[in-house]
Amino acid sequence: MTAQTATPIATAPSQPHSTQRRAAQRRKRLRNLGFFALLAGPNIALLLIFVYRPLLLSFYYSMLQWNMGSSVARFIGFENYIRWFTDPDTPQVMGTTAIFAVTTVGGSLVLGLGLALLLNKKIFGRGIARTVAFAPYVLSGIAVGMLWLYIFDPRYGLLSTLLEAIGLSSPQWYTTSPWALMMIIIVYLWKHVGYVALIYLAGLQGVPQDLHDAAALDGAGKTRTFWSIVLPLLGPVTFFLLITTILSSLQSFDLIKAMTDGGPLGSTTTLMYQIYVEGFQTGRAGFASAAATILFVILLVITAIQLKFMERKVHYA
């Protein structure tokens, strides 16, 4: 009896699965790309049309000698930039811009944090107080400026009446250069402190109560707890507010327009307001575009420095 050996049965070759996987992955990528275009496409289109296109056009106009409304323009290269840097008014404009930015940003952060600490306490009417504190931020800058003009009026204003009640005379806010800038700074702080306080309040409410309890068990008082625990944990909030308040301060225009119109003698003219004056009052659109490009570069450099160096010192929980 002979043993029979089994011979393998030949099967038909199957279709490779790798080709199907690649086709499925390709369809998935196309589907994801379609969803991305559907959701992000309108936002990207709006950014290109209303942000990047005007930015590029502003840089192009800065290379022209062009008066607003004129149909004739001449290419002059970087001459507008040279004129701006050699203009005798530029040091005063940049000095005013720096003073305004430093005082408003620093004041907003300090006063906003103090107000947030107060609003974070369990007091009667806390919800109403938060609403009242934030309300000025949503008001129109022109309306706020007009309102405060009556308050600062040296003869009939509310502030003048209060100063006379304690035997003091009101400064000439409108016609004296140091007081005019101080007046705008005060109104700017009044308008924006509520926004800073609201953001800080959200950060304070995010600090875990366990940390406060642990610090109390270790014998730390409220002041030590604030400086050693709460303030470091507010680092991300402070970093965010520092960027947003600097950008907002350097682009402030409405209060200056409503209250001083850049005067007296240009003492309240910031770089942002100079762009408006050169573009829409004197009609030097090319020069104004050059100043606008310089402002954009300043904002870009400040933001880049903050992101590169200051974010390293921020503690993220």
C-alpha cells in the first residue's frame, strides 16, 4: 500500500489590499480637505480680503507720492520713509506714543487686577458691580470722549466743582500740554480697566481652592498667598492681557479725536493719530501709508519679542 502525497490546490490570486488602503486614505484626505475648505474657507477669504490685501496695498501706497483723491501718483521708493524719520515732529509723536502706551498698559493691568480682586470677594451686589465695571468698555469711544469733556471742563465741569469744594482750582485740561495727555490717559483707563478686570476675574476663579487651603495650613497669610501662589498662576492671563492691551493702546484713536484732536500743539498726537491727520486732513496718502507700515512693524516686533522671551517666564498650570 503506497502512501499518497497531498498536492497543494492552486488558488486564484487575490487583489492587493494595499491599493485599496491607499485609495481609502486618499478619499479620506480629500474629504477632510473639503470639510476644512467648507469651515475655514470663508474666514480665510475674509482675512485675505480685509486684512492682508489692505496691508499689502498700504505698503505699495507708501512707495508713491500720492495725494488723497488724486488720480495721479508717482513712484518714489522709500522716500516717504526717509521723510518720516527725518521729520522734526517724529520725536514728539513717538515720545507721546510711548508715554501713552506705557501708562495705559501698566495702569490697566494694575488697576484691573486690583478691581478683579475686589470683585472676586463675596460682597452684596457683586453681579451688578461686575456689570457696571465692564460697561464702559462696550461704549463708543467717541461718546465716552464727549461725555468726559463735560466732566473735565475747567469752568462748569463736575471735576472742577469737586476741586473747588476742597479749595483747589481745576487745571486747564484742554490748553495745557501735560494735562491734555493726562486727561486722555485717565479716560482711557476708565474705559478699559473693566475689560482687564473681567479677564483677571476669570483667571482668579480658575485658581484651585485646594492651593489656598494648603497655603493657609502652612501658615501663609493672604498677601503671601497672593504673591507666591495666585500671581504666578495668573501668568498666562497677564501674558495675554499684556499683548492685547499694548496692541489696543498703540492703535487708540477715538478718544484723542473726540477730546483733543491731537492738540494742544500736537502734544496728544500719537503715531496712530498722525496716520489719520496725514491721510485724511493734509491728504498725504503716501506719507500716511508709510507711517501706517511703520506702526505695523512696531506692533509686529513687540508681539514677536513678547512671544519669544516673555512666554518662557509664564507658568502654565
